[in-house]
Amino acid sequence: MKLPLPIYLLLLIPILTACNSEPPEVKESIRSLAAIKVGEVQSISGRKFPGKAKATQEVNLAFDVGGKLIERPVNIGDFVKKGDVIARLDPRDFNANVKSATAALKNAENNFKRAKELIKDQFISQVDYDRLEARVATAEANLSITQKALADSVIRAPFDGHIANTFVENYTAVLSLKPIVRLLDTTRVEMVVQIPESLISKISFIEDILVIFDSFPDVALEATITEVSNEASQTTRTYPVTLIMTQQDGAEILPGMAGNAAGTLVMPGAVDTQDKLVVPVKAVFTPDTEKQDHVWVIDEQSGSVELRKVETGQLTMSGIQITDGLQTDEWIAIAGVHTLHEGQIVRIDSSIVTE
């Protein structure tokens, strides 16, 4: 059956419209891109990170053997050097044990010596000979044990340090492994500070760290980073970082003293000692169609990237010198340089740090 003409035309309108319409424009997604600001030196000296001093080495010293304490020549606060006597037990029983073990060894050696002569003519059996030989080995082991016990009856300082506490008085019977004194190495001190997530990835770029303790506000100690935790606190979302510093004359820092650390964050892209801009090596590349070094410059306002020629200089510890083509405070890409294209819109991410 034929449809009326007006209805037939109405059915053709959507088909004709669809044929003439253009495909919808597909917008390119905006990617986050690791970038730095050229010549950037971020001072964080205004930010202070609190912490408390602690000894670099600390130990509770104890005897490995039990006995009667007859000598403890140190008191709280005393400074001792490595090898100094800290405490001594009554040695009479230990000396007696050494003499007894020595005599037993000598007797065993004499019996074995005679056995060597008797075994030649088979005056003793092989079993008796082996038994006498074993007694020599047993006697030697017993002598070593008694000699070690005698040596263990004296505690000596394992390192230079201060006596922080004493737990046992003279003429007291002590058991093995019972702490006698607490020794702290305070020739250098440590301090743990909490670094926020926004800075932990840049910790390797922090320089000129100074620590000032409340007890000595006029003394600034130079510190270096020794440990960086890779796990954040569940409550504060900060990362523990351990600093170490050397004591200064006239300002002895004791464990437990409170202080604050500050430093300067110098990101790659800073100005070097020759007043030349330095950028990470990964930021500079040579496109396939070019013979000169280039970088991707990012417009901070629009996020658009621009390919720019640069003149490079010497390699340095922190990157490569740029002698021409870049200005201070311009943003450049430091990752994915071979995947970008002219005019691409990106989102600057200065928190990403690449090696």
C-alpha cells in the first residue's frame, strides 16, 4: 500500500539530516605533566619542623654472667671513652673456674699423650684411645667457656659516650642480662622531623639544613639527612625524616632537648655558580626532524606547550646548562617529552619528581 506523499517526505527528513551533519568533535583529554619552573629556588626556611634530640647510639649495658658487683666507677653524667671499665663482678669464682678447667685440660692432654705411645703397641684399644682424645677436646671447650665467663665479668664501654642512668649499686648480687648502666653516644645527635606529603618527594633537593634547639637559641647546627621513611603516619599523613648533626663547643645538646629544623628547597632548574640556568637532562631532547636541542615550554596560564630551541652548555651535578633559549620563571616539561605535540594542553604538576 502506498503511503500518502506528505508522510513519505516526513520519513526522509531525519535521514537527510543525518547524512548532512558533521561528526561530533572529540576533545583531547588534559594530562598532568611533570614540570619545573626554570631558575626556581623555593625557600622553606620560613617553615620550621619541630623535633627532639636523641643519641646516635644508646645501649643498656649488662653482664652476660651473674655474680656480685664489686666495682662501678661511673655515675650519671660521667663521660667515658671506648674501652673504659664500666662495672666489674667479683672475679674469685671465675678465676677458680679457669684454674680448674686449665688443670683438667692439662690432665687430659697428658693422658692422651700416653695413649699415643700405648696405641702403637696395641696396649690400649682404639675405643679407649678415641675416648681420651675426645676428653682433650671437651677440656679445651670447658676452658674457653670459663675464660669467656671471666672476661664477661667486666663491662667496658663499647663507644665514647655519657652515662645516662645507673640501675645497680655496688655489692649487689646481679643476674645475667640485668641492666647495670645506660650509655648514650652524644658526640653526634639525631632529630626526627615530620615532613608533609607535599614536600617528601622533594626531600633530596633540600639543602642548607640548620637546626636550632630551644636551649641554645643562638646556636645553629648544620644537619644532614640520614634516613627517610617510606611510610606516612596514619594520623598526620607526614613522613618521619631523621637528621644528624655534630655537637658544637659550648652548646652540648642532650637527648630530649626540643628544637626546630629549617632548610632551603632548591629544585632542578636553579641558577648554578656560573649564573647559567640548569635544567634536568631529561627535559632536553632532539626531535627526529631537527638537529638542535629543544625543550617543551608550558604556558602557565593556558597550559599550552611550545617546542623551543635551546643552546646547551656543560653537564653539572644537577643537570645541563642552558646558555640561550630559556628565561627564568618559565615552565618546562621534565617527563614525557617524546609524547607531546605543539599546542597540546597540559596540567602542570610540580609535585612529580623524576630522577
